[in-house]
Amino acid sequence: MNPFTVHRGIAAPLRRTNVDTDQIIPAVYLKRVTRTGFEDGLFSAWRANEADFVLNQPKYVKASILVADNDFGTGSSREHAVWALMDYGFRVVIAPRFGDIFRNNALKTGLLAIEVPIRDVERIWMHAESHPEWPLEVDLVGNELRYGDTVTRFEIDSYARWRLLEGLDDIGLTERHADLITEFERARPGRLPSIV
Amino acid sequence: MAGTLAEKVWDSHVVRRAEDEPDLLYIDLHLIHEVTSPQAFDGLRSAGRTVRRPDLTLATEDHNVPTLDIDKPIADLVSRTQIDTLRRNCAEFGIRLHPMGDAEQGIVHVISPQLGITQPGMTIVCGDSHTSTHGAFGALAFGIGTSEVEHVLATQTLPAARPRTMAVTIDGELPVGVSAKDMILALITQIGTGGGQGYVVEYRGAAIEALSMEGRMTVCNMSIEAGARAGMIAPDETTFEFLEGRPNAPSGAAWEEAVASWRTLRSDDDAVFDAEVHLDASALSPFVTWGTNPGQGAPLSASVPDPDDFSDPGDRISAQKALTYMDLQPGTALREVTVDTVFVGSCTNGRIEDLRMAADLLRGRKVAPSVRMLVVPGSMRVKAAAEQEGLDKVFLDAGAEWRSAGCSMCLGMNPDQLAPGERSASTSNRNFEGRQGKGGRTHLVSPAVAAATAVTGHLSAPAELGARS
């Protein structure tokens, strides 16, 4: 995973609640066995059917920060939703609340998912709609969002933040505790199911 | 200190706890399937890692397998490649796989309980959000993404933050014709698709205790539709009775030891939950969704709501969009909504009891000529059991299609899909836009409502057929 420190980019306002991961990428794209190349599936139904969908508007085509509404990324656990956003060029998603599994997948993969209160989301939407060309700056070092004259602080789990700043691989971190895992396994009751 | 069921199972699986870090949790069982695992195996190979515990890992083919002509090669080459990739990965790393055509093949959340592998007090994960199903046994079970699948394959552990706990107490007795599915749909409408976010839900109360294991699995299965990663029910005699004698359940002295240990798996009387919700089962009636998320539901006796009646602006816009997509007018009685397709199946309602409920209503009746009805058992064992009881004949005589096991039309990754504009009554778990096929419109219902609807051609309660159940 690449480290994440500060990112400046165009913000795309997505004013709809309950965007489930089936909308972010439909199941038909999930038959692939690769980990990249999912940008064509991103919001594919809305991009195909809604001329005024945010990513169909030329001013947001190069957006790298998605500013979403409540309950973004609910439903299916498909990590393909995160891959599709990243393959399209997004580095950050901001929303008042995320689906748990989506947020987990994002933070493990290097897509910064930030929860901010709805009133802050509304201010960023207004900024992105009135000045689409002015970038939004996301500063994970200082926990700040900056746009125009506005500076907003955001909260993020300190452990997830540290991993993102360092670009650390979870498996590598866990392998440091291999001895504890072995010790735990020795104490597991023998009656637990084993699949052979 | 007093603890909840979820906390007890969590705490007994902590490998390492450190300040300001997530707990490192041991995973007793890792279920995998073709869709969310290929990239995880690639990750292992490229890092030179291996599968730490193939003996705690079980694989099946379910999401994209066809439910017709399963003895022939899969026609869709992309699907076939994905299935072949799973087979190669399982062979390379020594993981037991139940492939298409195998007697134990089926939907991942149906086969593990039926083999007796899902047991109380275990931690279970799978790259599928409906892993919450296994919580019906008092296991802590939740869905994970592919990065986490790779992590579990490599280490048999997962770093995870200790969740908050929510008690959902459902008292009273379910009226005739109302089932576990109506219960969970009503709950999701009450608390919303984000209401359980960040929580492990424990379902309790007389109405939950009265449910069979099949019904409990239906309830826990849809926890994720309320935003909760996991749902749990304390194990009891119903649980033990279901498990005893199953292929992977303990036997002899180990069975006695296991049951004694499982009996301790319940929330202490003075345990404190972070949130509590109450529901009265006796006030419930057949329930149906009208919108494009599982929280947009109403009793079948009600009408399509008017978006202007929603006070929250987000809910209002969401309802407007949903009604446009669903092609519904506010004020239309839900019972007047006609459907083209009825789907009975999925990890929510694809078990034997679900098929019995649907068959009971179809016996001696016919599916309406305007309706296509698909019955897809959750596993090949469920299929065999249903055929043993003659349920396949009931479905076929009524004019329904009788298929082989898989996820099928729940998510339309195989050829079982709605055509654009088609409307379904479906026993599955998600009514998202395009979920069952591009442009398809889904109403989530119970198996009994699905069967009654198939007969009349419009959304119908079982009582409409003059039926008892």
C-alpha cells in the first residue's frame, strides 16, 4: 500500500443517500479474477442512464475526492467497490456515515474514507458546486480538510491513520505476532471442527 | 464483569490486545467462494506466503454457478474462468472444495450449518456480507473484504476493533402466516439500513426463542441489511437438536463436553448493551419492500408511501428516486402490484423449511399464467431432502421451475436474471437497483408471500388464498 499524507484534488458531490456497493459496481463485473481494471464498472448504471450524473459532468470527470451522503457503501462486502473507485482515480471518499465493511476495505486498501458530520458535507458540496475548479486539500498528517478559506478538522481511527501514513501492510504487521498465534492455537479445544 | 454473548465470544478469541490498536482475533472457520477469493490467493503467491490453516478453511462454488445443466461446462467463459481459478487455488493450497455437482455443494451459508461445521461460540468469516447468518448458532460471524480474506488465509487471524452491542428483543407470538422474514424486514424498516451500523446485534425474546434454526438463520442473515456486521442468538435446545448427529458436529464424550460449554454462551442477566430495540411479534403481518433498499418496506396491507410524508430530506429524495425506479405511484395498494417473476431461494430463504412453506401454499394450486416462478434450493442437500418429500413435484405440478443449488437470482451473476423493467417478488435479501438484473425491480418477501403471489400474480398474503399458513 502506498503511504497517504496530503492529497489535493477536485471534489465530486454525490448527493444521494444509501449508495450500496451494487451501485458502485454491479455484480456482473465481479466475475473477473484480476485486482485492477475495474474503472469501467464504477457507477456503471448511473453513468449509462443519467446524463446529469455527477461523473458525467465534464467539470467532475477528473475528480479524485468523492463527497457522498449518508450510508455510502452499504450492502455487499465486495472490495471491488474500493478497487473501482481507486482505478477510476479516487483517493478519498468523504461521507457522514459508511457501511462498515466498505470503510474497512477502503482503509485496508489505501482509499482514505473519512466520516464528517452532514453539515460539513453540505458545506463541501456547496463549495464543489460553486467552485468545481478549486481543489479540496485532504491532510491526513494534520487531520484537516481545506478548501477556499475554510479549514475543517476530521476524526479518524488512530491506528488506521498510522497505517495509512506509513503505507503498512496488515499481514506483515500480524506476522510479527506469529508466536502469539501459535500459542493461541495450542490452547484451542480439540473438539472444534476441522475440515479435512 | 458481566458480559454480553458477543463480548464473551470476542474475548475468548483475542490473540493479542494492545492499547490504541485493534484486537487480533483468532478465526475458527474461514469460508471461501469463487468471487471474492481469487485476488487474495494471487496476493499470497506474490508475497511468497501460504495458507496457514487449510484445515479451518472450506470452499464452495455458489455465486455464479448456473442452476440448469450443471453437468455441462459453464457456457459463460468469464464465469468458467473464475470457477476454474477457485479449483486451482484450492488444489494448490490443500483446501476442501465442494464443486458444482458435488452432493455437498451449495450456498456457503447453507452448507456450513448443514454439515455441522458452524457451531456455537466460534468466530467465522467469509468474503460475503451474509456471513452474519451463522450467528443464529451463537457464533460471531461477519463478512470481510478480499484484503481481509488474504489476511485470514495467511495468518488465521484478523485485526478488528471491538464492536458495540445492540439487543433486539422480539416478544410475543407471530400470527399465522407471518414468519422470520417478515420479522426481520419489519425490524430493518424500523431502525433503517444504518440503524445497526457499528453494532453486533443480539436477537432475543420469546418470538426469537420460538423460531426454528432455519428461521433464526433468516433473521441473522439480514442483520447486514440494517448495517450490523453480525447478528447473534444464544444457543439453546433448538440449536443442540439441530446440530446433533451432523457430519462435523462433535460426538460421544466430545458432544457432552461441547453442549456443556455452549450452555454458558449467553448474555449475563446484568450485561449492559450499548443500544436496545423492542419489537412485538404479535403486531406483525406479512411485510414487503416497495423501494430500492431493504429499509424501504411496509406491511403488505398498506399502500405505496408518499415521499412527501418523509420528514428527513435525504429519506424523501431517496423515496422519490426509489418510486421512479420501481415505477410505483404513491397511494397504490401494495396488493395491487403485479409481478412477472417469483424467486424462492438464496442464503436468506433457500433452506428446507422455506421450501416447505412455499410448497404448502402451492399444493393443488397453479402459478398464474403471467408469472414465471423459480425455486432454487440453497444446497444440493436441501434439493435432495425436498425431492425426498416430494416438494419438487408440488412445484413442478404448479408450473414452477425446479433448479439446482446456487445464489442464482439473488444477485444475478449467473443466467438467472430479471429482464429490464421486469418485476419480482423475491425471498432474497436485497432490492437494490439492478440487483437481480439490469433494470429489474425487486420486492422482498417471505416464502409464503412469494408462493401466494405466484398464484395470484400480484403481491399477496397467504390469507388471500384462504390458507391457514
